[in-house]
Amino acid sequence: METNPTYFTDLISRYLYGEATPEEICELENWIKADPANREMFSGYLTTWKTIEKARLESSIDLDREWNVLKSKSVNRKSRIIYLALRIAAIFILVAVPAFILYHYFAKSSDRQLVAGNEVAVHTLPDGTLVTLNAGATLTCPSRFYGSSRNVRLQGEAWFEVVHDKSKPFIIAAGNVRIQVVGTSFFVNTRTFSNTKEIILATGKVRVYYDDNPAKMAFLSPGDKAELTSGGYGIAVARNEDQNYLAWKTKYMVFNNTPLNEVAALLSQVYHTPVRITGNGLGDCRITATFDKQSLESVLNVLKATLDLQVRNTGAGIGLSGHKCN
């Protein structure tokens, strides 16, 4: 059973709006029975909801009847109009204000965190957007997208395939950096080794800017890579030359006369296992090979045979040793 409290906040909202499926209603009932705190939370929402519905029922009036009653009274035309206007305004305040408060309470409390633990995790957002999170990444998003934009927050690495909606742009917050798209596929890394934020665009168009300095905006085209500094407002845009930037997702890696130290760093990223070079001078050894969805063991066997390496599992990772390359 789902245990995220914000999930059940959204489920209660759907239940009260009459949008929950029979399966969801059963799930909600089991959740309520599981813990007194859950029953108390549901009871609070239900009480507020009933108050609003009661206000609606008690305040619903037949305006034609009210008008006829008023006409029968000895009051002038102007007074009748003022009375009726005040009556309608009072009904609106009585019904609309509690509904507004409850709506925004649900909207505010329904944010949820999508977390990738030690493995890559794939999630579908409420609008159908597909997000692939690398290990250790966190995406915060609402259970439903409200308002004129689709806003999420990212920490870590992620691949986005955003559903097109021209009227409601998709905006990613990464610290003070904002990435705005309509319908696009792209990669975002908020924690590079150089302490910059990185965006690589595959399809569509992207706007990149700082939250407190939107005037300094950069536009990316497919194949572009943007790097944004943590301090200041620097945005450097260039063509992406790293063909392995999605290897953590696809496990497709291409090495063309690549130094072994770079190979080891990428393997550590892709397989979430530290791969260290323990032999002197081995880091400059060169590798040319292509790997497609192969296991770490298979990749290490190729390196072992190619460079005459010794591969040892140290318990804390993989150690590579051997003779210095010529």
C-alpha cells in the first residue's frame, strides 16, 4: 500500500469531489482503519467539506421568489435592488470563501516528493510528462498541476519528456535557476563536479534563466548544452560533445581512445559502484569500445582482456590495477 501522506491527501480530495474509483475508495478505507492519526486527518477534511456543503444548501435561494416577495413590500425600487444585491453577495461570501480556502489547502498540501534511491526511477507526472531520475535524485511536484504553469523542483540528475501544452509551460526550479519548456525532451543535472547546473537539450526548445534575473535568458536548440554558475548570473551555451551524457539511463557507452580514468568515472556513475584505479600510470591507458546495456561484470572483463588488468572487488567498490601502459 502507498504510504506517502501527500498521496492520501490527494486521494481524499478526489473522494470528496466524487472522482475516486472503487479501488481507490477501498484503499482509502483501509488507510483510515490502519492508524488513528489517519482517521483524525480524514475526519478533519470531512468536517470542513460538510460545513461548505451545508452552507451551500442553506444559502441556496429562489431568486424569482425573493424578488416577488420584495415587490409585495412597500419599499422603493432602489431599495429592492440594493437588498437583492447584498443578499447575493452574502451568499457568495458564505459559499465561495470556505471553498477557496479548502481548495488552496488541498493544492498546497498535495506536493509530493519522487525519490530515486540507489537505482534509476521512472515516474509519470499528472500531465503525462515522463521523468527518469538518476540514483539519489529528488523531484518535488504537485499531485495536480494548478494555475497557468506546471511547476516542479529538481535536485540531482533527470531526463524529462514533457507533454506539449502551449497554454501551460513546464517550469523546473533547480536552486535559483529556472528551466522553462512547452513540450521538450532534455537532461538536467543540478550537481556537477564543477558545482554548476547543466542542461542538455535533445528535442524542442528551452528557456534558461535565473529566478531573480529573468532578463538574462538563454534559448537552447536541440544539441545545445547550457552550464550555469552557482554564483553570479553566468550562462554558457555550446554544442554538446558528450555522447555518454545519458549512459546512466540507457547504459549505452561509447569510448573512442578514452583515458581509463574517464572510463572508470563513467562506470561508477552508470552502475552506482565505485570503480577506482589503484595502479600507477593506468589512468592514461586508452580504450576504444562500445557497450550497449551490458552488465558491469561484462564491461570489466573487456577492460581486463584489453589492457591486461587485474580486477578486484574490494567490498567498497572495484579496484583496477596492472602494468603501466606504453
